[in-house]
Amino acid sequence: MDLNIVNVSSELKDLLPNFLKNRAIEINSLKEATITSNFETIKFLSHSLKGTAGGYGFDYMSLLAKKIELATMNKSLEEIEALIFELEYHFNNMKIIYVEE
């Protein structure tokens, strides 16, 4: 299974450009928060991303955000940075396929 292929409801097509723009901003904010080891911000952003991504059908992105959120409990900056790198890679390389429901 290719994790970079994302099936999204065609009903969300008009909303997706704004969704993607906001997720790019969130990913950048996550990266900035790691610079200052701001675990509260990382936890808040990853929790928000987890729910929003899942609601739009971006399940792998939601899973990565959940892992980031959990890593904040251990304050494992190295793990968080690796997960954010994976999240950003996935985000930049995903292929969106619109499906009729």
C-alpha cells in the first residue's frame, strides 16, 4: 500500500486548497517550535493536525500527528524532529485522488 496516495471525497475538492495551505503552515510552525523545544506548542499543533487531517481523509498524516503528540509526553525532541521530517516528506509527496461517495 502506497502511503503517499490519499483518497479524498470529491465533495471536499473545493475546500482542499485552503486545507493544504493551512497544513503547510502548521508543519512549518511545528518545525519552528522544535527550535525552541516548545513542547506545549508542538502538542497543541499536532493534536489539531491529527483531528483536521483525519476529518479530511488524510489518515497517515493524522497518524503521524498522533505520534508527534504522544512524543511530546516524553519530551523526546529527536523523535519529534524525525516524525515532523516524515510528516513533511509525506505532505510534499502525496498524490490526492478524488473519489465519489
